[in-house]
Amino acid sequence: MNRLFFIFLIILPLSFISLNTSSSNDNLELTLITQSPTVLLDDSALTANIDTIIHFSRGLSIYHLPGNINTYGSELNFTQVNKNTAYYTSSNLEENIYQSSVFSCTLKQGKWQKGKYINLGNSFSSANSHFPKNELGFYFNVCDIQGNCKIAFRNYKKQITEELSSNINLENSTNTQPHIAIHNAQKVMYFVSDRKGGFGGMDIWLSVINKEGEYGVPINAGDKINSAFDDITPFFNSFEEVLYFSSNRKNGVGGFDIYTSNGKLNLWDKPINAIQLNTKQDEMYLSFYEETKGYFASNRKGALYTSNEFCCNDIFCFELDEREIIQQESIFHIAKLLPLKLYFHNDEPDCCTMSVTTDKTYKDAYISYFKMEDKYNLYSPNSTIFFEDSLKGNFNKLNRIFSYVLADLKLGKTIQLHVKGFTSPLHKKDYNINLSKRRIQSFVNYLSLYENMSFSPFLKSGFLKIIELPFGESNSTKKVSDNPEDSLNSIYSLDAILERRIEIIDVKLIE
């Protein structure tokens, strides 16, 4: 297939041609993993006027939207913005030229009604609309007849379209698929571009937006997200705080697969293939409306098209059973949070004792530590990132792990939590061993009190066991001082901060 033609299809976006040659229809510890066999849509869906359901696995259902949305052209980027309204892109071949437009549709009596064309100005094509919450307008692509696309913003009140600044719409490059995310109250725009500085093909980039609405210099999302192939259609799911995107990289299930990764900005975990959603064909443009409901585009069996030569994508809806979410996450998703590192201030908990036990909880240690951010900043100005992303972020992840483990325990499973304890080298070895034991004990104390002592019966019965592994200073780096008079390098440096921790390294289901 002609490479330029393929890129042209991506940027509009239009009908994708699968890279699968088969003609069958068949530093932040921050990822999603889904596993189940794929079940294809029944052939009757090709002529159905109502939504058709597929059951991929227990707890996940996928629907093919009806013919008043899906056509024999290509439908993409379906985004539900409220209970009754959604927007999407539709494209068709007109005189051997693909042209795309944005449509809106409304939900009545549980069915999406026929889409209505949205006039977005004089551009040849418009596509990839994105509607951030609490904004005065929305983002989309404007494209000329040659396929040159730029990202623009449509102001609701003024009813005008303005192209974004030149650092976003870089000359001699494709810029498309804008998506706004919020990280710690910071507004960020992810988008797709083939500009220089990427890893190959189309890459996902990001621009931090300041309070004045100015777009910062774009940054590549990094080699965890981007590959030597095409990485497209970013969507940050605020419910899970994970990034979904599609890629035709090696070792996928089909052409374009949906992947997911934890993190933010250019700090991401290794992406995990969302196997449960992917087929031998293309899956892309995943979006969530609710925690349990979303949409994606695919040319899988069941999509409407007249020829196998052009793989015309349709919109599919997926729904997760809320009861199954916890079960699936507890079984498959705890691993994405491990090893989980929980940090302590120097000599906490219970300074200056050789005791191996404490009455304090990790929550107590966390709160007191978090309040010391200003003091740490006096010594290490960069420590703010640690306090926000690692200390606070990992405490939040701990509570997620607890909820997953509790769900499994209530199903009658037996579980082991393996917890390591570490210290800096500031004190003697025996003291540090006991200090690492106290830190593990504070974790156990917090676990015991979680949600009105929900874990207590399981701890008493032995269905939940804590495997304690105190290491003291044995793994400490030489960068951390053991001199009490050198407070910067023994207590307040980033290296010292990272030594004082416990780690949940494994959650094992015992058969």
C-alpha cells in the first residue's frame, strides 16, 4: 500500500486500510491488561436496523451502532458529550477524493438518531472533534483538498474558528487528533503529528497549556507510547487515569490495536494491549463517556462496507458490568500498580526507638510527611514533583489496591501480600532493620483499619497473609550520606527521599 495514501487516511481521518494483508473478515510506577478470546459479530449485523450485541467475555458487551449512524463510508471518533448528545466524523469517497465532516446526533428512547451535519467553515474537510468539559468551544481538524490538516478551535459564543499557534501547527508537518487532559489541575493537549523529533510514522505529542491559554512547546510523549510505526488517537481516561491510544506496532493482534498505559505527560509505563477489545482488523478512537461505557471505531466483521479493498470503519459501543469491573481489575490489573512504593520522612514512624512495632498507621505517616513539602523544597526545589506524583499518587494507588484485594477476599480467595521495608544508611544497621519493620507494621495497621476494619476478619482467619521482608539499609545507594551533620545528603536530597520506603512487590492468589 502507498505510504502517503495511508498517512492521508489517518490525518483526515478517513477510511483506514489495514496493514494486515489477510482479506478475511474474521520513573513513575504507573497499565491496563485485559484478556479474553475475541468473539466476532454475527453476519446478520450487516443489515440490522437495531443495535447488535456481541459478548466478548463475562462482563463486557459490544454493540454495533445502527445504520442511521454507520454508513458504507467510514465513521470515526464518536464522542458522547452528555446524556443525549454525541459528535462523530463521517467520510465518503467523492470523485475519488475522501472528504470528511463532523456530525451531531441525539439519543432518544435508547437509540441514536440520524446524524446532522455541522457546518464548521469553508475548509474542504473537518474531523476529529473534541469537546473538553467546561470549555468555551471545541477542538477539531481543518483540512484542505491536498490533505494538509491543522488543529483549530471553534468558539461557541463568537461562532468563529481559529487555527492554533504555529508551534502546534508546525509547517510541513501533519497535526491532528487533539485531546485535552487534566493532570494535577494542569491542562494539557495531546495530539498526533509526524513532525521531526519523533520515533517514526505518526507520534503522539503533548503541549502544556498555561492559565493564559498559551500552548507550550510540544513534547514527544516518549518511547513508551511512541514506536517506529504509527501511534494515533490519544484519549486520557480520567476515571482510570490511563491513556488509551491505537498503534500498528509489531506484535499486535491485528492492524491497529488499542493500547493503554499509566502515567502522564512523557512519563508512561510500557503500554499493554487491550486484547479484549482488539481483533485481526483495526480498532481505534476509543473514548469513555462513563466509567463503564465508551465507544471505538473498527472495521471488524460487522462493519458496513462494499469492498474488502477499503476497510471502512464503523462505530461500536462497549459496556462493562460494574460488578465485573472490580473482579477483572482485582484479577488482572493489580499488577499494573506493582511494585508500589510508599515513602516516609526520616526516622518515621516513631523516631529513636529500637522497637519493631508501632501504633501509627501509614496514613498517619503519609499525612505528616506531606505537610513537610515546603521544608523539603528549601533543600531540594525539585522535590515538589516527588510530593505530588510519588508520595500522594502512590498513596492513592494503595487504596485502589486495597479495594481490589478486598473484592477477591469476598469471593473466597486466599491472598498473600509481599511487603519489603527499606531505610537510608543514617543510623546503625540494627536500628535500621527495626525501623524497616516499624514501617511495614504501619502499613499493616492501616490495612487493618481500612473501611471500618473490613480486612480484619480475613487477617484473623488467615485468608489474608502479610509476608514481611525488612531489608533496612542493605540496598541503600552510596549517594546517600550516613553523616547526621550532612542533612541535605542524608535526609533531604532526592536520593535520600527515595531510600525511605516500603514496597508492595507482589499480591499472590493462593490456590
